Amino acid sequence: MAEETKAAELTIDELARGSGMTARNIRAHQSRGLVPPPVVRGRTGYYGPEHLARIELIQELQAEGFNLEAIKRLLEAGNGSSADFLRFTRAVREPFEDEEPEIVTLADLARGFGDAGDPGLVRKAVKLGLLRPIDDERFEQLSPRLARAGQELSRLGVSAEATMEVASRLRRHADGVANIFTDLFLEQVWKPFDEAGRPAERWQEVVDALERLRPLASESLLAIFQLAMTDAVDKAFGRQLERIQREPRERARRRRR
């Protein structure tokens, strides 16, 4: 209790200023059971980091479109520290990619991909999650690295339609791989944690496992793709080389006839 009292040093007005939420809303959240009560000393209630973390979590979940009743159910399901649950929530929503999106225009797309300014191809790129519309002319290009690969294919003479078809097929395969790793995490990490009652002391362990999943998934996929690509190239071009080697012999046989 002494540690709790020491940590709780903020009045409700100070908590309101620190969180950007009004004192009235904080009290309303307390009445709903969303925010724990303060530590009372004398006639004043004091709040600490746990209260601030809980309010930040509520604000983030509201920004994601959750209503207060849904947030209450999530908090009850968390069964642990609000700060731990907030870290897990952030880790779940953290993008797996390490790229910074770029803003591009239709003119940029046309220059980079030739006929990629075609509205039908743009709509397909949006549907695949490659572009995110900002307005009628500008888009957020979510993976500049993938866009550069597409531009290289264009320079090799590959049409924008063919490039987009490749991207579509890759996305279908990538969705399958992503589901494999997600199911693995849920079955091997989350399910045992959930069945154990989601103990507070193991939240960080689950967050760490989720964060380690990011590089592991990428590295595993790249490694097995390289093996598969080696086999595919060997098989495909092996047949072509055999055909090329047979051609002189076949021409010689035809001349003898």
C-alpha cells in the first residue's frame, strides 16, 4: 500500500492535463468502471502511472472505433495491468514492415510504371493494399521497396498489367504465409497464456514473443523462398538448356537424312 501511495501523486486536474482528457470525463469513466478509483489521502484523491496508462489505452481504443462498452469488456478480459495491456495492444497494431510510406501522384505512377496511371490498375493497387488514397490525385505508397521492384520490371519490358497480376498472386500467397505464423502464435503462445487466466506477470512474455515473431517470420519466409527459387530456376532453365543442347544434334540428324 505504501508503494501505491507513493506512486499516486497526481490530482485529478493534473491527470486531466497530462492525459488531455477533462476531469469530468475521467470521473465518468470511473463511474463506468473503466478507470480505477484514486488513492485517497485526507480528502483528496491521487492518481498515478496506472491511471494515466488506463486513460491512454481508452483513448487509443476509442480512436480505433471501439465504444466504451466494448472497451470495458476488453479491459476486463485483459486481467492485468493496464500498462501491460496497453503495450500488448500497441504491439498487435504495430506494422510489421519497417518502411516509411511515400506520397505519390497519378503522374508519378504513370512515369514509374508506364500505363500504371490507368484508373483500373490504380483501383486494383488500392484493393491489394499497395496504395492508400489521400485525395483524387495523391496516394500513400505503403511499400516503396515493392514499388521500386515493379519499376525495375517495367524497365525490363514487363507491362503494368502483368506486374499487377504478379503482385496480386504474391499477395494471395503472402496472406497464406501470414495466417500460418498468426495461427502458430495463437496456438503456441496465446492459447496457453489465455488458458492460464492471462496472469499479469506473463503479459510482457507474450508481448516479447509477438515482437520476436516479426523478424522470425520475415527471415524464415526469405530463407525458404530462396531455396524454392533455386529449385524452380534449376528445373525451368535446366529444361531450356537441355533443349538448346539438343538442337545441334537434331539439325545434324536432319542434314544426314
